[in-house]
Amino acid sequence: MLKDKRGIELGWEFIFTLLFVVAIIIIISFWIGSQASGSAMKKQILAKEICLLVTSAEPGTTIMIETEKKMSIIRQNTGIVVKESELDRGYFYDCYFKDNIDFSKKDDIMIIEIR
């Protein structure tokens, strides 16, 4: 059939390189879009504000935070993760709070109880 396969090899290298470059461009454009829209900054500020509120609150305090419907705040080990969706990696802020803090969500309100 084909004795000279150099052209086929060059074709696969070109297609792989093209797909790689297109993937990088798509990833960078999503990152720039999130930075330009301010969503990354919103997540960072919210996580830091919650950490400040929780660490400075006295026992017996209940903090209620109204969030956007798609926004979720999750306690993860020693920190807080703020996400906009399930696909979003979110922003993790290491807060070092104790085990006496409970996070729960009811509708659009995040309830944080300090025991």
C-alpha cells in the first residue's frame, strides 16, 4: 500500500499541535473572562469576610449570609471554599477555625452557627 508514511506522521503532529494550542487558548480565555467579570474577586472577598466574621464571633452567635442562588459556601477541613457552580473549582481560603462551627444552607441564606 503506502511505503512512504512521512506525510501521515506530519499530519498527526500538526493535528495534535493544533488541538493543544486551541485548548490552551480556550483555557486562557475562560480565565481572563472570570478575572474581567470580577467573579474571582467576589469569591475571594466573600471567603475572607466569612473567615473574619467566624474567627471574631463569640460562642452562641448565629451568622446569616444571603448569597446568590448559584453561590455555595462549603467548609473544607480548616478553611472555606466559595463556589459559583458544581463545575467551578472555587476559591479556598485557609481559616483555621475550630470544630465548634456548623455550616448549613436554607434557600439562598447561608447559616453559620458558633457553639
